[in-house]
Amino acid sequence: MPNHTHNYGSNVGSRLLFSILLNLVITIAEMIGGIISGSLALLSDSFHNLADTSSLFISYGAEKISRKKRNKKYTYGFKRVEILATILNTTALLAIAIFLFREAVIKFLNPAEIDSNLMIIVATIGLAGNIITAFLLFGASKKSLNIKSSFIHIVSDSLSSVFVIIGGLLIKFYSWWIVDPILTMIVVTYITIQSLKLLKEAIEIIMQATPRGITVDEVKKAVDSLSFVNDTHHIHIWTTNGKDIFVECHVIIDDCKIKNIDEYLNAIRSKLTEIGVSHSTVQIERYCNTE
């Protein structure tokens, strides 16, 4: 089995490392700013950013490990480490969402005065840092579920920073203190929805469900369309990382002697490649018409 490697850029590791350092600085700034200003929305953004930093760190480690070559023990390689990282990241984010929702409810019932100027300044700095990080990870997020989980962290935190800035302006000019916990609840809802979607996709991969974008019927139809194929059955489809698609199947050939088995196999594999299969294992079975 060939050892497939990632192709979304060898510099993704350095981008992740830079993003980790940048988000760590933002986290500390927002945490201090949130405590001093009394803004729950800003403080929640700092916790969210802390989750982002942890997410990026996990993604960085997973990305490095996933590049290791397969061995006799891990015959499929280490690509699924990225999926484990995705589950860990999204689970942590959901836990933080629950905590922030609880704090928002408490502050909704007991609103307090907030230093809106400090709230706006710190949130703007956080937004700038998140935009830079999102730009660095955008390309890789399309090709790796692991990086995508971190990218969603960053995007959701950017949205959170925007809400914090809006909230700060409303508090500054209209003294709407209750806006702070309301915006926190909105951000928490967004985080929860996105995290559950990503968690569902990661669990499907761990459970070896048929990957999105391909079906058993599609595989059967493609192989059965070959003139020498009598039937395709015992079809299994899975993915190790949400990107590479593996197929295993049994194919009955209308050739009792099967003299050209290599040609048959190459034709079947070429047909599977056409529909997006990265690697296939095909078991040839003979069909002899005795009539």
C-alpha cells in the first residue's frame, strides 16, 4: 500500500507555530483586559482564544505526527492522529461553551458596569490577530480536517471579537450593559453548532463510515460498467483522515481462465480513481458459464 503524504504545503507547520505564539499573546491581553474592564464578553473571548491556542498546539503536534511513515505496527500510518486531535479540540470547545453560557446567564441576571473603552481596544487587537491567523490557515483548512478544526476555532473567535467590539460601542454610547451577556450567548450558540458538525464528521471517520462525496452504489455502478465485470460485491469504503478514500471490494470477472488478471485489475483501479478513490484493494473472482 503506498504511503500517501499531505500535499497542502510543507510550511503549514511553521504557520501553525507562528499562530500559536500570536494567539497566546492575544489570550493574555484579553484575559487581563476582561478582568480590568469587567467585561464577560471580553473575558469569554480570552477563554475562547485560550482554547484556540490549545487547539493550534494540538493541531501542530498532530500534523507533525501524521507525517511519520507507516510501520509494522501502524500499517495505515499516523494520519488518523489528526482526527483524534479534531475530536479533542471540538470536545474542549464544547466544554468551554457550556461554561461561558452559564456565566452569561449569571451576568444577564446581574448586569454590572463595564469599561467600554478598554473593552473595545483589547477586542480590536484580538480581532486583528485572529484575522492574521485565519489568513495563514485558510488554505490548509480545505485539505485537512485537523487544520479545519483549528480554523473554525479562529473564525468563531474572530466573530466573538466583532461582537465584543459592537457590544463595547453600544455600552459606550447607550449604556446597554445587558448587551455583554447577550453577545456571549450568541457566540456560544455559534461555537456549539460548528463544533457539533465537526465532531460528527470526525466520529464518522473513526467509525469508518462511508466518506462524504462517495457511496457504495456509486462504486458498484462504476466497476460494473466495465465490460468484463459480472458483479461487484463485498464493498467497503472508508477514510483515514477525511481526505484519502480507501475501497475494498470483490469483483466477479466473466473470464473462466483469467489470463489477463493484471489488465483487469488496472482497469478496475483506474475506474475507481476516476470517482475519487485514493487506494483500492480488489479481490478477483472467476465466473464460468458452463452452459
